[in-house]
Amino acid sequence: MDILDESTCWELFATAEVARLAVVVGDDLEVFPINFVIDDRTVVFQTGEGTKLAAVTIAQRVVIEADGYDSSRNKVWSVVIRGEADRLTDFQEIYRVEKLPLRAWTDHPKQWFVRVRPTEVSGRQFYRRRLDG
């Protein structure tokens, strides 16, 4: 196992197609899949009204995790970003973020943008064990 430096974590995280957002909801933890874009070493995602938006608005502390596999090097990686989430309300910032390459996967309305400002970025990579004998 290798511990990844922060720059490598961001490079790998940027290659993920989906990440998981963990938030506190009341006395429970919830995990949601998100598609996202990296914007100046912050993570931006879109969401609609609901539990996810309420949780990031109230609690603000979140964890985002993504994994991947580099088949050319037979390595598996995992990156965890801990941070503070803010629903974007400044129109100048919203207009700028709308131009980022962030596209919803569904037709469900997602009118809110959320930015996660990292407080900690960490990652690990492992050599995958050969499964063919």
C-alpha cells in the first residue's frame, strides 16, 4: 500500500466518474452518489431539494470518497476529501460555476450548487492481487 500525496490525490480524484458524499442527517449517516467537477481544488456538485441539500446546509461537514482502478499498472486507489460544504448563493459565483463541465445524469431538477472546501485530502493505492492463480 502507498500513501498518496495531495497532488496525486487530486489527479486521481479528477478521473472518477462518480463519488460518494457522506453527511450527517439527524442522528444517522447518509451516503449519496454524486457527479462532480473539481474547481480550484474544491469539489462542486449540483443537487435538488431534499435530504442531501438539507444535510449540507445544516451540518456542513462532509466526506467525499472516490475509488478507481488503473488496469495498466494493476493498482486500485481510494481518495477521501473531508471538508466544509456551502450551498452557493452568490449570483456571480453561480454564473461562473454554471460554465464548468458539470452535467446532471438525470432529468431530475438540480437547481442548487454546492461547493466543498477541503480541510483534509488523503489517499491510498494498492497493488491488486492477481486473481488468476
